Amino acid sequence: MARVDYRSPALTLASFAIVLAGWEYAGRLPVSQAFPPLSATAVAGWEMLRDGRLPQALGITIVPMIIGVTISAIAGVLLGLATGLSRRTEWLGIPLFLVLQAAPLAALIPMLVLAYGVGLTAKVVVVCIMAVPVIVLNSYKAVRHTPLSLLEMSRCFLGTRRQTILKVILPAASPVIFAGLRLGTAAGFVGAILAELLISPTGIGDLITYHQSIAEYPEMYAAIVSVIIISALFLELLDRLEVSFFRPERRAA
């Protein structure tokens, strides 16, 4: 029996086609007056691109998004490695990140506004508190679940601690670390939009709020879809980086 490649472009396109066709069908029923068909959303998005509203809003939104996600990725992986490699750091840090992951972080936004105002800093902090706990906990678990056989092999070949970390632990942990990066990046993108909706109406958050208030739902959905597309492209970039630098077996396949 032939093996099905679930990552093939044909299956990817087919899945997108099914979802988009379902959206168009549900919008034409209509399921709700606030749920426009895909065709109306696409026309609205094209008009917003032509008059510059969408690119301008994305330019504003993407700045705290990129800064926050970059900080979260670097800090999250380093903290995850530290907690995974040191029992003392694990004892000090993991309970805090477990609490942060379980906490309703949106409730902290008014406090962040009081501390940092309504500017760029507050939005970057929101992105970080949404993304960092996910990345830290995944990286920590990845390091802790490094196969013992690989660690024993490193010791048998007299590998130093640095060599063991760089050549054994990191390659073995990379699938789960990158899974955490993907989840954390998605959470960070949600945090960026949440910050714009709750802190100050700017960028894509302003477009969503404005068009919702005047019942222009195709424009509202077009703004939402633009963020989803950027998020998907960023996640695809992470996948390519993982394959290129840490997963040679997938690159060969």
C-alpha cells in the first residue's frame, strides 16, 4: 500500500480549498449576518490593500509583534535550557511559568497599562507574557526528556558538558523546542492583537474595532485574516529553520 505524504502540497491545497469553500457556503446561507462569505471578505481585503489602510495597519501592528516574539523566543529557549539542565533553576523557575501559563493573562493588561503606559513597551510586554511561558515549558520538557542512551554515549566518548549540550541535547530536543516556538509565536501574535484591542486602538486592532462598530464585517474579517496569514508565514519560516539546521533527516526526505 502506497504511503501517503501528509505534508505534500496537493494535500495542503486540498485542505485549504475545503476550509475556504466551507467559509463561502456558510457565509451565503447565511449562518449569521455578522459572518460574510469569503468572496465579500476578499473584495474588502483587496480594497483595503489598494487604499493603503491594511498595509499601514500591519506596519503598526508588526513592530511590537516582531520585537516581542524575538525576545520571547530567545529568552524562552534560554530559560527552558537553564531549567532543564539545572535542578536549582528548575526549582526556582518552573512553578512561576506554570502559574503564568494557567493565569488569565488578559486580566493583567490594565496593570501593565498603569506600569508602562499605552505605548510600544506595554504591547511588547503583553506579547512576551503570552509567549514566554509556552516556550520555556516546552524547552524545559524537551531537555529533560533527552534519551538516556544518547547521554550515556556522550559520557562514554568523554564529551565535555558543552559538547554534550550542543551536539547531543540540543539536536535531540529540537523537535519539541520548535514545537514550543510555534505555539509561543502563535500566542504572541494573539497577544499583539489583544494589546491593540485593550490598550490602545492602533494598527490591525483599530481596524477590527472600527469596522465591527459600524457593522462592516467583510472589512473586519479581512483585517483578521491578514494577521492569520502573517502568523502562518512566520510559523512556516520556523519550520524551514528547524529542517535546515536541526532536522537533517526531514531535509533528506
